[in-house]
Amino acid sequence: MELSDFNKKLARTFVKDFNLPMSVISEAHFFYMLYCLRYENLWRFFVNTINSFPGIFESQVNQFFEERDRIHKEIIDSIVSTPEYQEFNTCDMNKYKINHDIQVSKNKEYKYYVSIDLKNANIQALHYVNPKITFGEDTWENLVYKLNGFNTMSEYVIASKHFRQVLFGMLNPKRTITVEKYMMSQIYDVIQKHIESLNEQSIDDIIETYTSGNNKSIDFDLVSFNNDELVFGYDSPVYIDFNHVLKETGFDVHIKTYSKKEIRLRNLSTYDLTQKFELVTYDDKTTKLKNVPGYLYAIVYQLARGKQINNNHKHFMNDNMDCLIMDDFILCDKEGNEITETLIKDEI
């Protein structure tokens, strides 16, 4: 398979497996958006996966789908066949009940945010219940390697979050989510205990180590509590080594500190504002658009880069129909004022 080869079923699988905000409409539109949204390296990885199979293009495509389905079925069958998983399917879930209220602060904006999410949450949850369910592995990567070996298709299914989500969606997800929430509640309790211990210290002792301001206390407000993620908001610059703090839990977490900017589109035909989106800027200066519907993503992305919009950015699929947005837009801040600065810098 060449990088320029196109197969609609293959292209749709690529978009779905990597949760990409683009529609597969035609060959020309697919490749235009592929490079516009800068997914060319991911496409190269995908093509290399197809090329791990012998034969001509059509044969490679068929083998890819057969192997993808086989791995999916084999992992599910392997887990389901363990007596430990069958026990989990019937056990009393009250043992994973959260026995105290966790208050979430809503409708308030903060200068900074920190997200703490459980890596490979579904795997870690099953491993937490009983390591034998996941054959002793607590990461998706190691589970795939153990059940499918070290090969190109293993690398592919490891990279595909959608593949993993679909697979674990077939393994009694309600019970798994209950365990995930219980684990997140333990993470929350440890963090709260740590913050309280800091605030009990003298202010002079903690300011130099933890803050760059003269705040009287370290205030972290929980703004989101999800199945596998906690988000805290705070206004004073503060550093806490969460990896060290959470070491006692034994959980593998991913910690991201960021700020966010609210943005919206203004329809130049009606002058109305669209719903709110977010541009998240992480502490390593990378950025990510959030809460943008797929049919508007290319438009928002182009405007955030300070680029012009054309009809390629306005196509989207709805009910298997190729639809085209007829309006033009400008990017605005939360007050509705036009944004003229470039929000997303192109990589050099």
C-alpha cells in the first residue's frame, strides 16, 4: 500500500480507530483534510501497519480487518474465560461503594487547572479487582503483548483508544466504571489529606516550597469528578508533586497542568454566536481544542491557526449524506469580540 492509496472502508476505520475529527467523503477531501489537520504521521503509521501483510493492496486490506477482528475476539474470550472475571461479574459491588460525599465546584472559572486521570482505567480497574483477570498486567500495552505477542498489529491496537474502548465496552462496563470511580475517590481522599496537611503548616514554611505568591492557604477546588479523571481548579501558582503524593495509592496516573481560553464562532450571516469551545494550553505549551463538534472542528482549527477557510473545511457527513455548511465565520472570545491573534502556532 502506498501513502496515496485510498479505500473508503479503510479510511473510515482509520478515522474511527484514532478518534479523528474528520469525515471520509471522497478521496480528494480525505487527503486534503489529512494534511490540513496534520495527521500525516498517523496515516503513515496506519499504512505501515497495512504493509505488514503480504500481497496486493486488496489482499492486505482484507487481512488487516481479519486480524483486527481476531485480536478483538481473542482478548475478550481470554478475559471472559477466567474464573476471576466470572466471579467479578456476580460479586457484591457494595465493596466498591463510595461512602462519603465528594463536592464538586461548578460555574466558576480558574486561572489554572490540573487533571489527574487513571491511565488505562478499565485495565487498572480489573487488575485492582483481581490481577488474574488481566493476567497480571495493569496496562493495555502489556496485556496486548501478553495475549498477542510483539508484532505490528499489537502496536496498532495499543495505539487505538477506540479499539480498547469498544473491547472493554463488551466486558460489563457498568461494574468496571463502579470500580474506577471507587479508585478515583481514593485518589481524591489522598490529595485532600495532603492539602489539609499543608494548610496546617505555617504559611512561611510552605510559601517558598509550594507557591510563588502570598496566599494564606492552598486552595484547590474540585471542578470535575469523572469515572477516570479528577480536575482541580486553582488561582494561585502552586507546585505539588502529585506523583509523589499519590505513590501510596499504587495507581498509575497521568497528570496534566493547563490553562484554558473560551472561544466561540460568530456566524457572519446571522451574527449569532455558536456554543462555547475551549482552547487548552498545557504547561509544556502544547494546545488542544476541546468541546468542538466534529462538523465544526476544521473551521475552528483553521481560524485558530489564523488561516483562511474554504469549502473543504465545511464538508461533513450526516446520515450518510455529504453536507456543506454555507455560512462564514469569525473566531471570538467569550464576550463575543473577534480574536485576531493566532491561537495555535504551526510547527516549524
